Amino acid sequence: MSDVTHAVAHLAEHVPGVPVMLLASMAALAATAGFRTRWTRRHGHAPPTDDTGSRPPSAPAAGSGAGAGAGSGAGAGIGNDTAATTASDGRADDGGEGVDSTLWRMRTTVRDTPGSLAALCAALAERRVDILSLQTHPLAEGTVDEFLLRAPGELTATELVEVVSAAGGADTWTERADAHDLVDAPTRVLALAARTAQDAAELPLALRQLLGRCTIRSLPAAAGGRPGGEVPPEGSLEDTVLRLRAPEGGVITVERPYLPFTPAEFARARALVELDARLGPRLPRGRDVLTLAEGSDITVRRADTRDVPAAKAMHERCSARTLGMRYHGPVGDADRYLNHLLSPRFGRTLAAQTASGRIVGLGHLLWDGDETEVALLVEDAWQHRGIGGELLGRLVAMAAETDCASVYAVTQASNTGMVAAMRGLGLPLDYQIEEGTLVITARLDSASRAAARLPQGQRIGRD
């Protein structure tokens, strides 16, 4: 919890006007996540060291006692049906020396009757599956149990589902997990709340990390500030779709077709959005000063809707060709895009401004469902000085920090400046051309990022 404690202290110190009540809200949010989660780190609740390798019963460890694994496994340390875990030894892919194991996230529904969960845990223990964490979500028709499991490497997802189904589980869903899932829920939620409190643009990302793989869309408010859809003030939950009132009056829709949301997940998401609404508009204060080749200084900083007037003024100084290259449509409509582009609900924006405060370049990182788009606009008089490349490098570095798998840019085949900027990233690129429209996609896997020429130590958007 030390990292989260530091983040909350940092928030109180550096974000002006944060009342104590909001810090209390963050604590309440974490309590919501942890109400039915209990993590134990005591050795007494862990399986014996010679039984953590998820070995089949027919292959005991050399030199182990005859009954070494008899009382361990999934059932060890479980005292009731609301929350239980066994300790993890911290190895995500190797449960024991020389023995392969796999981390799984699993969710299943069991009857809300005494012994149902115990039967399921016993069945998992028979297959040498360790329960690393367990959350329960009581529903009217039963209880949804969410597990983090460490299973023998040879146990497939299909076999795991068969084991659970035979033990009374229904509507079972599985997904491979990794070491990041070993962080307990209260710590993770507090960290997400702290990030959201510092930067309004973090809300969509925080919701995605809170709820897992999902698609998040924001619908702007209708004319007069009314919500853009029929959503009650408390939000709505409909199976695999939840809708929440956005702080600025629009609607945030979260969809997860493969897995229904639980009331507990809905409550967590709503608490995070309410925290964001109470804090109001905010941006991190970080900025970089760049010296261009001819000696001019340019400041790169985060921007939001408060910069719309300055962005419109830049539009007026741009040629019709430059605006057409950027917006792919009638240049007279360019101004109407700015409120959307500069809203933190839809992504992050970087502005390049002169010493006099005039904006001469904008770079956008836009959350597009499950994908991420990058876009650039540099005023004509400031083109070919490296500003676009500097903005793009920082935007892609931000995308990499949020674990985006790729970013794409939509431009025209004749836009040599944008093509050169994408090539300058040093990332693997994919090109698709259709009727003069060029889509360039850059992959952001770990190996590609290691070899790329992305900005290092220049974290615009972090204090």
C-alpha cells in the first residue's frame, strides 16, 4: 500500500482545492472494492512449500511426506463463503521449481446455499489448483464467485470449466491472468482513484482497468446541457452494459459483451465517476520547454476545453490545405471539432505554445473504443521544425504507459509530414490506403517500445 499512500499524499499536496471529504471518498471507494475481498499473507494460510507446484496427485515431490498435500490447495485457509485466499509466492508462471503453472481469472455462479462454495473449492483442490484470491458477488439468483487461480500448466481452459461445472458452477468464464492481477483489489482501486483525481483524462482508463476488458464510449450532452441519453441520475445497469452520468452532463457507456456486470462492479464504477465529478476540471501542471533548431523555445503542455479559444485562433492562422489535411473535410467546420477533441473524456491533448502563450501546435491521443488514435495539427509558419514529431513522440509514450497495444493515424497519402513523423517513432508500422485515405498503425508491444525512439523522462501530464 505504500505506493498508494504516496499517491494520496501527493494528491493532497499538489492538487489545489481537494477537500478532506474527497480523500474520504477515495477511501470509501477502496472499501467498496475490498468489502468482500480478504488477502492473507501469513505463512500459515499458504500451502506447504512442497505443494505449491500444482503437481498431479500421482507425482509427489521427491522426499516429501506421504500426506504432504492432503490438506492444502484451494480449500486451505477458507473460513467462510464471503472471502478467502491462499498466499501467492509471487511467481506468476512458475508455481514450483521445474514445474510449470498458469494464472487464470475465473468467474462462475454457484447456488447461494451452505456448502456450494466448499464443494467448488474441493474440486479445484483435487486438480491441484490454488486459489490466490476470491471475491463474491451475491445476486438474487445465486452468488457470482470471481477467482484468481494458479493451475498446473497442462490444465486447459476447457478442462478447468469442466471441473467447475461438475462441482456446481454455472455460466463459467475464464481468462489468462498475469502478475498484475496479483495486486489486491483495494490497493488497485485506491491507485486508480488517485490517478483520476490528478487528471480528468484518466477516468476512461481507470474504468477500463477497474472493470477489465471492456469498451467505453462517451456521449456528449445534448443542447442545453441535458444528458445525451435517457439515464437516471444514479445510472443504470443492464446485464453487459452500464451507463453513468458524465460529470459534464453527457453519458458514459461501458460495454462488456462477454461477461455481465455485477452490482458490486456497478457501484465501484459509479463511485469513481462521482469522485471525478466532485473534483471538476483539472490537468496536471507538468510541461516541457523545447529549444528548436533555430533557437526558438517552445513549451509543450497538456490542454483541455479551456484552450478552445486559443485553438480557434490557431485555426484562423492555418491555411485551408493544412486544415483539410487534418480534418479530412470542409475547413469551415474545423472549429466545431475542438470541444470534442480537447475534452479529457475522449483522450489527452498536448499543446505547443510560444513564449507569448500562442498555441502553434496540437496533438491528440483519442480513445476510440478498444483502439487509440493519434492526430496532429501544426500551424503553417511553424511546420518543418520538429514540433509535430515532438508532440507525436509524447503522445505515443502516453499510450504505451496505458498499455495500449497500438496507435493509428488517419491522414491523406499526400501528407508527407505525418508519414515522416510516424516513421520517426522507430516502431513497426502497418499502412492501409483506400481512396486516398491513409491509415498508419504503430505497434506498441514491449519489444517494439524498447527499440523505439520515444521520449524518455519527459512525462507531460505527470507532476
